Amino acid sequence: MTEETTRALFKKIFGGDTGEVVVTFAPGRVNLIGEHTDYNGGHVFPCAITLGTWMAARLRQDRTFRLYSGNVPHQGIATFSMDHMERSPGSDWADYPKGVVRIFRDAGFPVTRGFDAVYLGDLPTGAGLSSSASIELATATMLSDLFGLGLEDQAGRIRMALLGKETENRFIGVQSGIMDQFAIALGRAGAALFLDCATLRYEEVPLELGDCDLVIMNSNAPRELAGSKYNERREECERALQSLRNAGLAVGSLGELDEATFEAWSSAIEDPICRRRARHAVLENRRTIAAVRLLRRNESGGAERLRRFGALLNASHLSLQFDYDVTGRDLDCLVESAWQQRPCLGARMTGGGFGGCAIALVERSGYEEFVEAVGKSYLGFTGRECTFLRTTAGEGARRIS
Ligand code: GLA
């Protein structure tokens, strides 16, 4: 998938040689560690990947938007007017770009005319690699360009990430945190972003994995109820935080707590489910900080550092499985199969969970062996094929031409 295929698709759908057609691209993301910590005021460590969403658009003279996705061609062209920007009753991919336009307008940006646009992506949809945030940021980047909003610098990109998050929260109705949009808007080739979600301060950490590759394993399990369960987890964490405050602990978010403080106060959270959710949020944040320390360039001890990094990935998965309860049978089976392979230094689910993808740190020399063994074992246990992809950290959202 390239700029040319996207332009060709645009021409096929909307025709004409008049008017400038702009092309933007926004990647997907993978999270190395720091899961379900973003909305708890903790740290995350994602990177943008090289797969993503291409968008080609041309301004119109009126207030109409016509949107087409090459990924769901049977849905045809979605058409709506700037004067009717409500979410559609079913679940419709076009709600993401529509929501972005709406949120930009609500924020006072002069999006004053409609456009025709096509989208074309090579991210697997609904696999937990942020295909929706990718559509949001391709659209945001496009709006910035078409309407001269000047959001290309660092502050502008952070603003776009926040507007993308607001689209999810207010328009789509998923109370997600900032991680996905931030990684996609600010991603850097070759680096992962160590982001403090409480302050939005971040550091680009070179993703140097020595003799290992970062492997994405798609469980191809549908992400059922992902949105509603996600919101439920978020509420459970809020209840846990409230219990700690009621007991007299002055704390702004679970991300502020270290392990010792949490252990000392955790009995104040009476509901055992909320206590487990909070424990995950607190310990996962500490693991994320520890993992980044291991990867920073100036630390010594190559292979051993990566082994310790891998062990943190494993601990993260177990916590998501038993304390946070967001993994599910397919992801557990996939990750456990990965753990059993000699070339694997660590593996865990990535993203929101409830199906979707896992990642593994795999010695390059043993990659083929790894893929064969995990694929076979996963198929045997679940009846599903697993898809593998070696990935590197890619560049964030941008105008292509
Ligand atoms: C989804 C959300 C993110 C984050 C992850 C879990 O991807 O969009 O904000 O909460 O789940 O870490």
C-alpha cells in the first residue's frame, strides 16, 4: 500500500483532475509495556509502527463530506453534512473521521468546508493495533493541512493527539486514555516513547533490541465487548482510588503510588475486584519505569538487560491475566506458547486486550523456529491461525504529498 495506490483509488472513486489532492499517513501503534496505566495517571511505553492508514482528500466548495474506505468497499460512500454531525446508530468506520471533524469544529478550528476523501489501510482492523486512532490522526493531520491550522510542530501534534482522544471519549463513547493517539501523533522511527500520562512529558528511547526482533502476534480472535469492558475497568479503578481517598490517603491517581504505599493502604479497598484492578495499575506502572531503565542506551549489560526486560513483559501479561482480567483464553494460549520457545525472551498481550495482538521479544536467529512452533501450538489449542509480523518503530502521522 502506497501513496500511489491511495491516489489511484481517490481518482477511481471521486474522479476529476481538478483541485489539489493531499495525501496523509498515520501509523498504528504497539505498546511495549504499560497497559491500562494511561487513564490511571501512569506511564506507557509504546511505539508507532510502519503499518497504518493512508488518506487522500480534496476540498469541496460546500459543507458536504464524502468518505470512502478501500478496506470496507461494500459500505460504499458515507455522505454527511457539516450541519448534521451526529454519530450513526450502528457502528460505522466513518464515525471516526466524522467525530474528528466535529471535535475540531467544537474546539473552534475553522473547518469551514467539506471534502471528498478515501482511506486505505494495511493495519488489521480491530486487532488492538489502534486502527481507529490511526484513522483519527490521518484525518487530524489532513484537517491541519487543508485548513492551515499549523498543528505540525510538537505542541500541535500533542493537541491533535488530545483531540483524537476527545473523539473517542465524547463522540465514540470509549473512555480511552491518551496512549494510542499520542504514540501515533508523536512517533519517531527507531524509538519508543516513554510517556508520563499525568503530565504528557515524554522521552524518545531508541528501540535497540540487540540480537532480538519485536514480533507482533495477531491472535485473530475477535475483540468482543472490548469497548464496554474497557469502560468497566476504568470505573473499577476509579472506585479503588476513591476508597483510598476515603481512607485518608492524599492521592491524585493510582499512577502516583509506589508498591510499598499501595501494599500499606490496599486493605482500604474493600471490593476485592477493585483491589486487584488497582494493584495491576500500580505495579504495571512501576514495571514500565523499570523496563525503560533497562532499555536506555547508556545502561550496560546487553543480553542480560534484554532478558530482564523480557521478564517484565511476562510479569505484565500475568498481571493483565489475573488482576486486570483483560486477556482471554486465546491471548493467554498464544502468550504461553511463546513463553515455551527457546528463542523467546518475553511475551505479553498488547493494547486494550479482550482478543487482538500480543508481542514477543524473539532472538533473530530463532525466528523461523519460533513462528512455526507457536503457530502450530496455537492452532492446536484454539483452532485459529496466528499471524506473525516482525516490526520496527515507525514515524508518526504526517503529510506525504
Ligand atoms: C486502548 C486504549 C488506550 C490504553 C490501552 C490499554 O488501546 O485506547 O488508551 O488504555 O487500551 O493500555
